[in-house]
Amino acid sequence: MQNLKKYDGKQDPRQWLRIYSTAIEVAGGTNYTKVIYFPMALESAPLTWLENLKRDSIHSWEDLKKLFIDNFQGSIHRPATRHDLRLCKQELGEALRSYLKRFFDTCSTIANIADDDVIDCFHNGLATQQCGRTA
């Protein structure tokens, strides 16, 4: 358990619980052990959530897992989608370098996106800035 990162509310709760459960089981623990050590594996905000649960709302490891997942699943950072990439637009006056960074930071979290989609989204996201020329 020494190498287990405490849960801070930003990770996927299901994934974190799998790692936590495995760590307890490898150490020879049971579901009872998981419940007992659970508060020590939480950072301040999730610990506050746990401490404020209604009395007698947890009767088993399964109860705790369900409440935990239900509470924290909405707070995780999810990978971007093609729609998010289409919404990534260069702002008026924004440097191209800044737009490139935002665009490719978003793009890097999208699995299996076709090159054609990336090119199309990038091109459509470029600001059409007119140079002020006088004749």
C-alpha cells in the first residue's frame, strides 16, 4: 500500500478502486480490510465526503464501492472526442503557436481519430484574420 497514490477525486474512481483492491488483496487483506483502510487512502476532499456520509449507509465493501463510484464518477477528466476537436478554434488575435498547442493537446487524448478528421478540424479551427491593407 506504500506505493498506492491516495485518491484525490481526479482519477477514475473505478480504476483507482481496482488498484486499491488489488493492493489490499496482495497484502493478504479481505473486503473487511479494504473498508477499514479506505479512509487512509483518501486525500482531504474525498475523506471529507466519506466522513459526511449518513450513519449506517455502508454495510459492506460493495456498498462503499457503489457510493464512492456514484459520487466521484462525474468529477474525472474524460478523454476528448471529435466534437471537442471541432470546437477547438483559434481565437481572434491568438498566436498560431498557442492554437497549435491547444489543438494538439486536445487531439492527443482522442483514440482512433482519422488523419482526415484531424486535418479538417484543424483547418476549420483556424481564424480567418484579414490583414488591413489600403490600396
